[in-house]
Amino acid sequence: MTTLRIRAQIRRLTGLLAGTAAVLAGMLIPAGGSAQAATTATVPTGAVFNKPTGSTAEQQAIRTQVQTIVANADSGSIIRVAMYHLWDDGLANDLVAAKDRGVNVRLVLDHSTLDYPSSYNILKAALGTSTGTASWVKLCTSGSSCLGPAGTGINHNKWLLASSVGGGAQTNVVAQLTSNLTPSNYSKYWNSSVTVAGNADLYNGYVGYFNKLQAESRGSWSYTYGNAGEYKYYFFPRAGSTESSDTIVNALDNVTCRYSDASGAHQTSIHIAMLKITRQAVADKLKSLGAAGCVVDIVYSETDSGTWPVLHSTGLTNRCYQHDNDADSSTPNRIVHSKNMLISGMYADVVQKVMWTGSHNFSGPALRNNDEAMLRITNASVYAAFESNFQAARAAAVPGTSDNVTICKTESS
């Protein structure tokens, strides 16, 4: 037997063992917050969160969810992944193992995934880079997103699709993450995810976006959105230069801060867990809503010299999460890496609970330059789970409200 064949068999065996272990021993954090064993045929749907202050299983809950989807994808099905950074050799081997058992595995990654190339090299060796074949891995052009203006942006997406799982028990599986697939995202960063199965409109919307990413169809690209029942997808970048073409400002324009019904007078609440708030139009809109009587509560990790003072206007509550928990400046801080906004109250002239999640920070590049995906969700159980997670991150935030410090007023590169 040749050395290459021996290596291939070792790689396949390693991947299969890793995938099987993930399914049998992986722990997920469901809406209620307690842990449960992953199933072996279908994948849990709904919200999954990691908890960087918790056990290893809690820290890796989103990773385990991804592994479970990959491990249970059916032979002949397609796994599609769009991801900013995939720096996880175990997951790379899981994807290779899926390919070896007959799954078509296709990935579009940002070029900067080569900053730590080990996982990419595993995928490249096993899948190849020719998008004309059944399985492949592709990088966006260096220094560019796949769809934004050339020479700008990044492919900041964080999602995966599986066409069929568990012997066809689930089809059209969509997993939208706020997490990259990297060790720091698991153990240091507060992240969120939601998995949906059986929603063909949602799934097909993501497939169409994936095909555009894969082809780097810059010339024909335009900001895309679509309704899919309790979900609405938004795919970026979005052209424009004013707040009238800012998706988040557009959403906030639908908020009525004070309203009354048979039970009395009420205030709409806006809860935001967001890595980066550096888009001035969004900060200005939140300030105006706070002044109008909305209860605005924000957990963030990065602002800038323009947005920080606006967000600290009367009527808004802010908590910064930039915690050097191990007192080692050479390692990443604990941060809130989620990109979640939850509104409870009068929205679009209806009293309701509505939320947004995905890869979209409240930054300029996220709107105009980057490849990004965002979901609007009106599912009650998903909303409740995300609200509980917001409260947990809020309670853990350090320095919290004592955030008049440089690190909280600075945008990372």
C-alpha cells in the first residue's frame, strides 16, 4: 500500500472517529440553558449558545452543533459552508470524513483563513479547489470580499447548510452562527447560533447567495433579502451612502417607543449584544429612540470616538465586555462576539417580539463592503432563548458600566 493511501486511510479514520465522538459525547445548550446529548440521526433545531465562562462542553456547544450536522449529513447530500475563519483541524477532518462517505462538501472561505493555514490545507488536499467538481474549497480573492467592491471588505459569513440529514428525516437545514470556527470563538467569546430545518424558502435563499459567493459575481451582485415564514434573510453588501439604505436604521424606523393598550401604558425594549458598534447612523438612531422613551440596553465590546459618546446619552444603558480574564495580554480577551438585536414592544404597528442575528456587526464595512448574512426571526421560543442569553452576557460583562476606558472606545483592526 502506498504512503499516500495509508495517509488517506488514517485521515478518513481520524475524521470518522472525531465525528462519531462528537455525536455521542457532544453537549448542546438548548433554549432552557441545560445540557443534553446530541442525537445520532437528526440535529437539534432552534438556538444554541456557547458559554465561555462554563465547562468545556458549554464552551464548545456551537462547535458540537456544527459537528453534529456534518456527522449526520446523508450520502449524496450537499454541505455548503460560508465562513470567515475556519481554524479547526478537527472540524476540517470531519468535513473530509463526510466527503469520504459520499457527501458533497463545498466551502467558501475568506482569504485570511490562511493566517493559520493548517485546516485549509487539510481541506485543500482532500477536496481540491476546482469548483467544477462535487466537493471543493474556495478562497475569496486576497484583500477582498467575494461580492463587495474589489479591494475592499472580507467574507465575514458564518453559516452552513445541509440538504439532507438523518436518512432524509430532515432536509433544507440552515445553521446561522455568530461564531467563527476557531478556538477563541469557542472558549473566549460569547456567541450564538440558530438552526432551522424544513424551511425550503430560507434554505434556497442561502443556496442562491452561496452560488453568488462561489462565483464572485461582483458585477451582478445586489443586496438581497427575502421572507421565509418566521424568518427573513438579508445578504450583504448593500450599496448606498446614506442612512436610508442602512438595514438596521430601516428596522429601527419601525419602532414605536411608547404605546398603550387595555392593560395600560408600555415602553418598547431594545436589547443589543454586539461586538462592534461603529456605524454612526445606527448609534444616532438608538440615541433618538432612547430619548423617545424606548428602554435601550446594550452589551458591546468595541465602539469608536464617534459612537461611544452618542451611545452614552441619557436614556441608554451600556455595558462593555472586554475582559482580560487570565491577566495575559498575549491571549484574547473575553468579549461579546454575538451580533444580536432583540425588540419587544410595538414594532411595525404590532405588539410583538422580533430579533435579528447573524454575522452583521453595526459597522460601516458590514453594511457596504463585507459578505454578511443576517436573519430576522419572529419565533417565540428562539426569541426567549436569545433573551436569556443576552441577560447572561449582560450579567457577565466586565468592565460593565465602568466602560469609560480606552479599550471600550476602540475599534480593532
